[in-house]
Amino acid sequence: MSLQLLRIDNCSKLASIPSVQHCTALVELSIWNCPELISIPGDFQELRYSLKKLRVWVFKLRSLPRGLQCCASLEELEIYDCGELIHINDLQELSSLQRFSIKDCDKLTSFDWHGLLQLCSLVYFGIIGCRSLSYFPEDCLGGLAQLKGLKIGGFSEELEGFPTGVVNSIKHLSGSLERLEINGWDKLKSVPHQLQHLTSLQRLQIGNFKGEEFEEALPDWLANLSSLEFLGIEDCKKVKYLPSSTAMQRLSKLKQLWIYGSPLLSENCRRENGSEWPKISHIPIINII
């Protein structure tokens, strides 16, 4: 009855667990890498005054635990690699939620965007690698005025570009957003230009833009990100060039440049003899892998 922390890790054959609804002092529940587990039994309404963290990673979860929407005490929710999960609904009552992450849920087709906008405590939101997700209402993020960190992308391959509801609402976060990771997919040809309005952004990571038609040079409008201190470029196979020398010099606060899994750009940014090296030689910390 006084159990506060329960972690179940790396149980490859575990198919079921007992109900946790009577663990009314439970603060954190973490279930990681249990690929045969299909549900978390019990009514989480019984945990509504205690549970602060729920992390479920890598299993056959088909739906979120019953009564989870009543957990007004919940501060952190992570859902990773739950390949059978189709719906995430009824978010609006999670009034204490500060961090919410969803990653690699390949069958997710329905998400409660309206309920998301009711989460007035949310400071970090991530939704990455949900390859079946294709519906994004207008201004689906714009009401999250307190959001500091956002990780987004890797949606349905049927989409020719980033959904307008996403990119148009991102620019409304210009006064608050400090950290952004944006992930692409094969059909995309460029980084969304709406990002240039994020003048408070301190960290930007661009990843997984691997399409054959993706532009060879990163855009000069990156120079408008006047607060940028960190720029990361990961798995962008076709990118050869950074923004122009003038644009890079305008990024006067840039302290770190990180390039990973982008072989053409890495080659051009070689110290001293790379064609792009003069653009970046003034940056204090440069990591190229």
C-alpha cells in the first residue's frame, strides 16, 4: 500500500501483470522492453492523487490504461514503441501534465489534438515516428503558449509536406519555444520555412530528411533564428551545404554545431580544407561524426 516506485524492465516473455489500482501511493510506473505485454490492468482512477510519472516503452499496448484521463496528478507521460496503439484520447483532464512524449507508435491514427490544447502546464511535447498519423487540425499546437520544448515529425509517408496545421501553429510559439527537434521523411523537399519565426529558439535539431529531392543547401532564413546557440543536423543524406557565409555570421550566438550521419555535409565541413569550413571555423564547439 505504500509502494511509490515500480519499474519492470526487459522481461521478454512477460504477457500480463496484476492490477496496480490498489497501489494508491504509486508515484511512478515504468514498463520498458516487455514486447509481449498487451495491457496495464486496473482502474487508474484510483491513482489519480498519487501518480506523477507513467512510462511505457516497447510492448503491444492497444490502449492507454483505463481511468488514466482522471489522473490530474500526472506530470510526465512517455509512450514509446507501442506498435499496436491506435488511439490517444481524453487528454483534457491531465491538468498537471508537464512532459508528454509519443514515439514510434506505427499504428497510431487518432490523437486528441483538442485535448492537448487544454494542457496548460505542458512545457515539453514530442510526437515522433508515428507513420500512420495524417490528421492535424489547424492551429493544433498554437494554444500551447507555455511550451519550451517540441519534438515533432516522422508522420505518414503519404504526406507531401509538413501538415499546415503543424507548421502554421509552430510559428505562434515564437515567444516561448526554446528547443525544437524536427524530423522529416522521404517525400519532403525542404525544412519548413515557418520555423524562421522562432526568434526565441536556442536549440534546433534537423533530422531524417533523407529524400532524393531534398534540397542540397540549408536555407539562409536560418539566420533569422537570432537566439540560436546549438544547431544539429542528423541523417540528412542529400545535404551538402550550410546556409551562406553571411547567414552563418548572423547567427552570432551559435556556440555548437553537430553533424551526424550526413556524409556529404560532413565531408564539406572538414577542418581547414572542406569547402564549408570557412563558414563555421568561428564556432567554438564543432562535432562531426
